[in-house]
Amino acid sequence: MMLSFTPDTSSARSPAHSSAHSRRNAILGSALLALAVLVLPILISASGSMTWLRIADIALLYIMLALGLNIVVGFAGLLDLGYIAFFAVGAYVWALLSSPHLAQAFPALGPEGLHWPMWVILPLGACIAGLFGVLLGAPTLRLRGDYLAIVTLGFGEIVRIFMNNLNQPINLTNGPQGITRINPVMFGQFSFGKSVTFGSITVPSLMLYYYLFAALAVLIVVASIRLQDSRIGRAWEAIREDEIAARAIGINTRNIKLLAFAMGASFGGVAGGLFASLQGFISPESFGLMDSICVLCMVVLGGMGHIPGVILGTLLLTGLPEALRHWAGPAQQALLGKVVIDPEALRMLLFGVALVLVMQFRPAGLWPSSTRQRELEELADTLPDDENDNDDDDDDDDEASQRSKEVRS
Amino acid sequence: MTRAHLASYTPSTKLILATAAMSLLALAGCGKQENSAPAASAPAEPAAPAIATVKIGMASPLTGPQAHIGIDIRNGVQLAVDDINAAGLTIDGKPVKLELVAEDDEANPTKATTVAQKLVDAKVAGVVGHFNSGSSIPASRVYSDAGIPQISPASTNPSYTEQGYKTTFRVVANDSQQGPVVATYAVNTLKAKTIAVIDDSTAYGQGLAGTFEAKAKELGAKIVAHEHTTDKDTDFAAILTSIKGKKPDAVFFGGIDTQSGPMKKQMTTLGMKATLLGGDGMQTPNFIALAGADAEGVMASIPGLPRDKMPGGPDFVKRFKEKFGAEVELFAPMGYDAVHVLVEAMKRANSSDPAKYLPEVGKTQYNGVIGPIAFDAKGDLVNGPVTIYVVKNGAWEAVETVGGSAPAAAK
Amino acid sequence: MCRPYATPLHPPLLYQKPDKPGINALPVKRPNVVKLREQLIPLIIDLAVVLVFLPNATNSRMDIFLQQIVNGLVLGSIYALVALGYTMVYGLLGLINFAHGEVVMVGAMVALSVINFGLANGWPLPLAVLLATASAMLCCMALGWLIERVGYRPLRHAPRLAPLISAIGISIILQQLMMLIWGSTYRPFPALFNSEPHVVLGASITDLQILIIVLAAATMGGLMLLVQRTRFGRAMRATAENPAIATLMGVNTNRVIALTFMLGSALGALAGVMVSANYAIAHFSMGFMLGLKAFTAAVLGGIGNLAGAVVGGLLLGLIEALCSGYISDLTGGMFGSNYRDVFAFLVLILVLIFRPSGLMGEKVAERA
């Protein structure tokens, strides 16, 4: 449990945080990845399937969301079970400021309501969500572990209940009926809500959204990486590993924790605003506890604290259920000759099994950071083996076999 | 040092590439899957290759807490598809076979749009769905962009049809129709002077309770309390006790049977004598099963004529039970009729191409299991009759049919 | 956060009053954790809640107020029964068994099937009820063992969140399996007792509800005796204190943990039967919200503490009942019963601000 910003003396096999030495490889990798990201929607739409384009859009939204939660849970080690509340705040800010809804409650706004441009709403949504993050963080500073988890869960529910009920006395959120006719993203007169024709090429609306979301997701990834490597990021890590020691070396734990909540929340707020614009309709149903848990699953399953891991976890958890949706029925048909188990139930069943299995074989996530992985191994070494069972799958192997496992996954 | 770093970095780079490659492969696979699906189903019926297949989409929550309602709708749609296929369908002189494409929207608005896109990709001719207004509304944008008619069997949120889409219809009364009828009955016939209202904080329950409350107030009844519960609760003792203290003559509940069943039982335990009233979400056999003997005297409305007065009504309930081994839960009749509405429109337009038969859907005049179906300009049901039922000897019995231009009133 | 859950953040809390030195043979130095002050605080809060509401209550009607207290106690006892299962596992392992709510649901479903089978074959009702409860408890014990063995034991040295995700996975699996087996409809649950309520001072209560309240208290008492007075309880405390040293002292920690899971699951099954019988309804998704509320109750009382689970459960039940009943009148209709959960969670947050480890939980050292 060393602090990562103390000189690393533990072993030579540790990669330093800065990847300066492997810059060339990093650039190559990123370039290829960027190419894949750029080409992906074209390939998808060439296959004639808009479904997967929509799934890709939503996966990008979830990446932003999961990276936000990763700051709170992965970097600062604060378990947050109500994270979806910030997504909700962002979505409602966008919906209220970019739809005719407010005109009902405040006729002074004119019949058309507010239609502010994206440049204003998106940062505003991020700020308001960040404010909510501080609001949640402030009373919970002293809480630890599971107590923090239940309070954040309560906070998420409180936000949802307010959104479900703030149609009285003034109709602010339209309650369970939700808000409709939310504007799509607009750049001036250019709307992302319709497909655009450039000469002979028609670009569907979903593809426009894809590139917009991809750009913003890249922005958030870069921000996450920069944060992780910054003074703040190291302070978060210090708090995660040992709060008292962190305070002892002069970290203002209160401000740094609040900052984690605020940063994480603001990423969620951005994703929420974009979600509202993509869907055109939002209602409190989208922001339930299960949604919070789902985002947490993405972060933990991928490898919390490790940005590529989180992205992998998100892609898998958005893609896997959809893939099962496509294959659960036909696969049974092919293997058994008839559909034995209701494909929809089977899909959720397999999803649950996948969660359990991944945790069994990769308890630190599918793609944890190498530091975390090593810590885990060291810990397993130091701990006495109090289990005399034989199917123990703690990996006490050396780094090499660990790495080969990583590649296999 | 440097070598070590390089070595430790390489696997990650490889992994990035591998992941990218895998995702591309997966996607390519999906594309193939899409194309091969019809091919795979074609050899299954080699006997009649000439029969064209028309796909009918269906979307509702098939997993999760609301699965019982979603599956009910799917079964209703399935029954309609099977019935039509059994009777033999010809469109424009050619034999046509219907095929159901059922999707699970998990009652989740995000999944709903994905599922909608999947149905559009599968080239369905029309969609019956979704259940939740929260799913129907965002999905309606996808269907509208594709020009595919969407008939919701259950979404009552008024904004669903107010978005200006030509493709949105519903075969369920909008909240503003049932509430006032029940209110009029409660105040004028039951002579209720003080009424308590409970809603389940959903779009359906709150809308229904709101229209009931407004009409009841207008007719001079005093609303002594408006309490709220949720669609997941089973303990209503606290709100019922509070209501009991205000001694209302009647209690109106905006919500569905899974709440109102236990609620009625708890009213009995608390010694409340007030009549429990509700809307179509309560008028189900399941309500009687859940409330048991306490169900006696509960009143609920349902849009349409009494089921036994309708052409295929009792028959529908019987055949549904035979086929699926379950009672009709709630919206199965609506799902059943929605398919017929689509097919009738196809017949009239002599085409199953959405672009060609969409205008015909709006002109529907169909006598279905739920009563006469006709749409107004927005796609809402034209005000039909509403029938009020009471539980007598363990069964729903029609007491009065209100409104509607239908000639055959119950009594 | 690379801490395995075998060494929880907090010192274990199951351990309470080392009142009989002879039984505490283990050389574990622990302070006397239950102080008078700590026992008084929940009482004071209860009183405060009642005092806030009392003027209003007397303004309206005493019988209604009494009924609300009864409602709160019944609901609270249900929460308490479920919360005990959470708290036992947590006290031992520092692990939130998120799948506990689903175990409760499975218990209810199994009991429902057995009762229906029994009644259909003409068994007398008491026999059917007893057999149903017994079989539900047995099934859930097996299930509890399985969950521990498959879902949690391999993760004992994993990062702290891994068991949580595993638990969520298990929850999903159980829900889907139950939906496949018992279908998706809400099932009516037959009445186990005479459902005719007793009316005392204008408040009605059924036999079953009295049983639920008694059962919650009795279970808590029984578990406390088990933990503090028996050999197995001593093994539990030793395991909670330090599994490695407990092993050295001859405790088979794996067996202790497995048995604790089985015990907790059997209690869950009992709770499931009571819940379903009280509301006359059983459904494959009934466990989720119930588990969540019970978990909240356990945290409110101080998770890991048996008495805390019951105090937290009762308190949560009372808050919910009184909020639903009176908040609308108190705020002039501004906030109605729709804000019930908001108030419940606000009380939770307030309690945790002033007592970060719950009402009866031990003061948590910043660093275990």
C-alpha cells in the first residue's frame, strides 16, 4: 500500500507513472485506436444495422458516466451508490433549458419556453451537477466504507423522488410524466436530430451523435488521465490508500474529497445533458437505483482506477446484454432445436452469471492497473492462507504468468 | 529501465488493438446475424415458399419487476398473430404470414430506444408497444423517423400523442377519459361526499388520480386527502390509517392490481368501510385473486363495453387461458386488438408497406375485444364508452356503461 | 482499497459484552462497547420523533396515532427480521450480503408452493404452515451455503468491491431463476392465521402481526444468546476478530462462516414467509426493495450490531409510518406521503453525521 508519489523502490518491474519512455508505442497504439473509433460507425452502418450504432452512442455516454464515477470510486476510493443522481441533474438541466416545458409553469418565458444553446447548457449542467456533488460530499466526509455507500444510495433516491414529485406546487419537472420535446444538439441551425446529406452521402443522425459523443468522451478520457497524473490525482490516491497518512503529509482531505465528488459529478452532468438531447424525452424512471448499480458494475468489472479497464468494462456491459439479446434465442434454437428458456430471462441470467464469474477469476476487474494487480498479489502473499479449500484461485504466480493472463483476457 | 518499461507497456498496446479488433469482429458478426436470421427461418417452412412474411414488432418489459404486465401484452399479441395466421391472411391477393418479433425493453427508456432501433432494423411492418409511457415516448421518435406505425397498448401519458408524430397511436383510453367517468359515478350514483385519493406515483396512476380528483371536486365532493405510494410498495397501512382518520365515503386509487389487492386487504384489517374505486389497472382477475374475499364491493372502470357484451370478449379470455395457462392480466386485450388494427389497415391499403398503409391506420373503425376502436387526429382513442364494474361473488360484474356513441349500452 | 474483506474497516461489532470472562477464553482485548449512553440515544430519538408528532396527533385522534405506531412497529419488525440477516454476515466478515433480499424472496416462494400443495392435498392448515416454513428455511439454508461457497468464499482476499459485484450478480441470477420457475405474476399468499384483527383502543392488529413483532424480538434475543453464550458464538466472535488467529486457535473459520450464512438465510426465509403472509402477496422481485430498506435499517442501527439491527428496523418503520401519516398535515400539503423515503433517508443521513457508525455501532476508529 505504498503511495504512488513516493519514490518507487519496491521493485524494478514497476512501470513508472509517466509513459515517457514508451511514447512511441503509446502514440502508435492511440493512433490505431483513434482510427478504429473513427471507422467503427461507418462499418456498422455499412452492415445496415442502426441498432448497433445506437448502442455505440449509448456506450459512449456510459463511458463518460463510468469515468466520472471512476474518479470518485476508483481514484478517491469513495463508494458511491447514488451516482446516477448527477446524470439525472445534468439531464434535467438540459431538458428544462432546452424544451418548451418551462413555459407551462412560467408563462413569462413565452409560449416556446427556453431554448438555450448547447454552449451554455452543457457547462451549466456540469456545474450544477458538480454543486450537487459537493452537496452530497459535505455531510458524508466523516463516513467510511459501507456507511458512505448507504448514504450515497439514499441521496440518489432523494434526488429521484424530488424529480418524481416536483410537479407540485409549481410544475418544475412534470413529475412521472417526464419532459418531452427536448431539443436535439444544435450547432446554430445545424441539427443533430436529422440525417444530413453531403453530396451523395447521407450521414444518419445517430452517426452525427456518435462523433460528437466520441469527441467529448475523448475529452473526458484526457481529462481523467491528466487528473490522475496531477497533484490532485495523487492526493486522491493517497486518501484512497490511507486517509490519516494523507492528512499527516499535509493533504487537505476535506477539500480533496469534495473535489472528487464535484469532478465525478460534473462528468455525470455532461453525460446526462447529452442523454436528454439524444433521447428527446426524460422521466425519473431512467435514474433509478439499478442504473447507479449498473454504472458501478462497469467501473468495478473493468478494473476501477484504471481508465482503459473502465472503458473496457463499460463496452462489455453495454454490448454484452445487447449481444445476448441477438443470440440468446437463435443459439438455443440451433443447439437444442427449440427455445427452452425464455431468451429474455436467459439474457439477464447470463448477465448475472458473467458478473459472478468475472469476479471469481479477475477479482480486481478484467483489466486492472498493473500497480493494483501487484498490490493484490503482495497482499495475498502476506496474508496467511486461512482457507484450506483446494479450488482457491488466488494467483500467487509471478508477473509473467499474470501478464499472459492479461493478454488472454 | 527503458527495456523494462517497454516490455511492461507492450501488452497494453496489444490489448488495445485486440479489443478494437474484437469489437469490430463482434459487430461484423452481428451484421451477419441480422442477415442470416431470415434465411435460417425460411427453410423451416419449406412447404409454402410463396407465402410472404410480415413482421409485427412488440416491445414491453419482459424481465424485471414489471415483467408480468409485459409478458401479458406479448401473449395478447402472440394470440392475435396466431389467430390471424390460423384464419389465413391475404393482402393484395397474396397469402401472408405474420411473424412476431418480441423485444424486452426492461421498462428502461434507454433500452427502449435501442429495442426500437432493433425493430426498425428488423424491418417490422408495425409495432405494438411499449408498456411504460417513459419507454413509449422516446421510442416513438425512432419509429416516427422510420415511418413505422406504433400502437401502444398501455401508455396513457397524454404527451405520447402530443409530439406531432404521424406514427403514434394508442388503444388505451387516455387518462382524461376514465377518471371523470368514475368521479361522476362516485359522486352522483354512490353519493360520496368525502373522497380520499391515492396514487402510485407513476405516470399512469398520477394522471388517472388527477383527472378523477378534478372532476370530483367540480361535482362538489370534498377531497379529504391525497396520499401517495409507489408501484413497488406493499405496505399501505400508514396512508390508509391517515385516511381512516378523515372518514371518507370513498377511496379512489390510481394504480394497478398488484398494489390495490393488498391495499384492499389492509383496508379491511384496519376496519375501513369506505368503497374502494379504481381504473382499468385494477379491473383484473388478479385483483380478485390478490384481495381474496375482501375484494367484494370494490368498483373499477374499464374503457369499452362490458367484455361479455363484446363480440369476441368471453371467447378471448377463455382462449387466452387455454393457450398460456394464465389469466388475462391487464393489457393483453389491448395488445390483441392493436395487431388487428394494424392488419385491418394493411388489408384496406392492400399493402404491408408502412409508408402505404400508415394513413389507413388513422381511419380505423374496428370492433375489438376492448370495444369499438377509432382514432382522433392525434392518434388517441375517440371517446368510447366506459363501463363500471363491481366485484360480486368473486367476479367482476358490469353495473353501468357511461358515455360513448356505441348503441348498445349495458342496461 | 486493496483491503480484503476478511479484515474489515471497522473492528468487528458482533462482539458485545464480554460479561462472562469464563466464556471469553480467547485472549482478545476489547473495550466494553455497549455503553449506557449509546443505548439511550435511540430512545431519545424515538421520544423526540414522538414528541414532534404528538401535538398534532392528539389534535386529530388518539386511536389513529396509536394505529400508526402499530403500523410502524409491524413494518419495523419486518425490516428488523431481514436486517438481522445482513448484520450477522456483516459482523462476521465485514461484507454486505446484497443477495440477502433475494434469499428472503426465495423463502417466500418456496413456502408458497408448499402451502398451496398442502392445501390442495387436504393437509390441515397448521401442518401446511409448519411444513412450508420448515422447508423454506431448509431450502434457504442450502441456498445460503451455496451463495457463500460459490459467490463469496473465493473472493475472500479480493478487493472490497468484488464481493459486492458478485452479490449483485447472484441477485440477478436468483431473480431470473425464480421468474422462470414461478412465473412473473404476483401470487396471492394464503392466510396463515385467523385474519380477524384484534381492536385495542381503536387500533387493530392481527395475530400474524403480533407474531411478527414477537418473532423479531425473540430472534434478536436468541441470536445474542447464541453469539455470547455458546461455543459456536465464541467461534464466531473469534473469526470476526481475526480469522487467521482464530484458525490458529483451532476454529474452523470456513465452517463458522458457512454456518453463519446458513443461519442468516434461514432467518431470511422466516422473514420471507412473514412478509408474504402479512401482505398476502409473493413475487419474484419482492426481495430487492425489502432488502434495501432492511439494509438501510441495519446501517441506521449500526451495522454488525444485532440490537442495532432491531433498533434501526423499528426506527425506520416508525419514521415511515409517522411520515406517511402526518407529514402532509404538518407541512400544510407541501410535502405528502410521496416524500416518505426522503424523510427516512434524511434521518439516516442526520444520524450518520452525528454518529458515523450508526446508533448502536461502536465508534469506528479511523483506521482499523
